[in-house]
Amino acid sequence: MDEDSDLLVVDIDTKTGRSQEKVNRQQINEYAEVRELVKQGGLMNKQPLFYIYKIATTAILLAISISVLVLVENMWVQYANAAFLALVFAQIGFIGHDSGHRQVFHSARNNEFLSLIISFLVALERSWWLDKHTRHHNNPNHLLLDPDADFPVLAFTKEQALKKKGIFRFIVMHQAFLFFPMLLLEGLGLRLAGFTYLVNNRVKFQVLEPVLMIGHFVVYFSLLFYFLDGWQVLYFFIIHQAMFGLIMGSVFAPNHKGMLMVEEEDDMDFLRRQVLTSRNVKPTWFSTFWYGGLNFQIEHHLFPSMSRNKLKETQVIVRSICEKYSIPYHETGITASYVEILKYLHEESAPLRDNTF
């Protein structure tokens, strides 16, 4: 793969099966126009100093959390430390996300090596994530092709809601109210999905990947049991994993939830597919830190291998092109994004409540 190519994005028609003839040539040129402006601005160049800074500061945060675990005996401080460690894990995960997209290094091997380190640090299975995330990037919000558009406990269309059975039907009926409580389990769900993938699929590093996953929990629980008492270990674990799930869920939900859902027969060009299914969160110091740069979701989907610190500059170009060709570009604040999501989930589950009586 050459340096200008974007990992996790394929040609417009390779995953959809649509013929190239059906794609409007003018629309293809619109994306080419954006891409050329981005390349002329040097925005696709790697940013080694930025990632040295991010890796170093994140390592310092991790060292602080471990030092508190080792040196402090007050349990209330440890409970706060568990929540802090969840935030650190999220920041480590963002670096893993960037390495998976080959944002960090020119060398694919170096990005791969970094992603394996991240896999050990936070116990997120590398091959599972790459497979799932590739399919998502190729077909965001596609009801059949995007794995992030199909969850047993959520419905993103009224048709999905009506197909739910048993306990899942009850959960989806109240999904807007249960959404954030369910995110508390997201961290454990990610690990379970990774282990399931390891068991059922052939991964690139057949020995190393499961060793890294298991090794994480060996080190993790060894530290907890050595420095904490039995019940304290349980409480620390619950707080840490629940907060990690909540943070990760709160970061990824605004990206696409509540945006355009793509039907099988929909035929959109690459630019519109990525823009119309994505939501940006207005950039502030806090939002850019909290979301790991993914608050620029539109730009990230258009240029997945772009270093995250260049997404803000790219936004100016993308927004201008969208205005030029009358393509709706959606950006909102943090709170407003969650309001939009919850309102959307409530509306799409309405048929289940209407059929209750």
C-alpha cells in the first residue's frame, strides 16, 4: 500500500457490488477535489513530533495511575484512581486506533508493532478490531454491511426494532433510557468480542495475539491483588471497567448514531456516504482530548490515515467543498449530540411501545 492510500477505505464499489458506471463521475471528482486540496496543504504528512508527545504524555498518565495504586493506601483515593485509569485506557486506545489506521508511522510494520503493544496494555484484540472497523469505514451506517449498525440491544430503524424478540425487545423498547447504563458494560463487551473472535477466526499472529490478551489480565489482576485486598479488588475492577466502557461508548456514539442510515438500494458516492452518515462535535480543547480527535469524524472518515492533529485544518477544506456542492455537513456540541442520539433512539423504538397495548 503506497503512502497516499488510506487504510480501512476501499474503492467506492468494491464492498457494495455496485457497478462503477452507476456512480456519477462528477461526484467522484468532488472527492478528488477535496483530496487534492488536502495533499497540496501537506495535511497527509506524518506527524512524528505530535505522536511522540501523545505517547509520552499518555505513558506519564499511566505511570501516575500505577504509582497511586502502589503507594496510596486510602481506598477512596483508589476508587478515584480506578476512574482515572479508565480515562488513561481510553487515551491508550485512541493511540491504538491511530496506529491501526497507519496514522503514526510511515512503516506498516511499525504501526503494527505499536498496535500490538496497545493490545496488551488495554486488552483490545487487534485482528478483531481491524476486521470490524474496516467494514464499518467502508460502509458507515449501512444496515447490512456495517457491524456497528447491528446490535442485539439497539435498533437504529423501526424495522430493526420490530424484529427484536424476548428480552431484547424489552430493552430496545426503552433503549433511549437504557443507553447510557448499557455503556457501563461496553468495556467488558469489547473484551468478550475480542476473545470470541480469537476462538472462531484465524488471526495474523496466532500465538502472540492471545498471549497479549491473556498477559494483560495476568499483569492487571496481579497488581490489583498484590496492592489491594479482596473486596477492594472487586470494587476497583468494577469502577475501572464500567467507567472505561462509559467513556468509550460516549466517544463513539456521537460519531454516527442518529445520522443517516443507508439502505441496501441506496447508491451514494464516497464523499456523500462518509459526510452524510457522520456527525462532528464542535472542537474545543476538551472535546478534542476526550474524543481522541474523533470529534472530527467526517474528516477522519474521508482521510482515515491522516494524523489526528491535522483534522481541524482539513475541516476548513471539507466544509467549504460541502458548501460548494450543497452537501449537508452536520456539527454540533457535546450535549446536543447526545440529545440527538437519545431522541433518535426513542423515535425508532416507538413501534414497540405502540404495540404494547
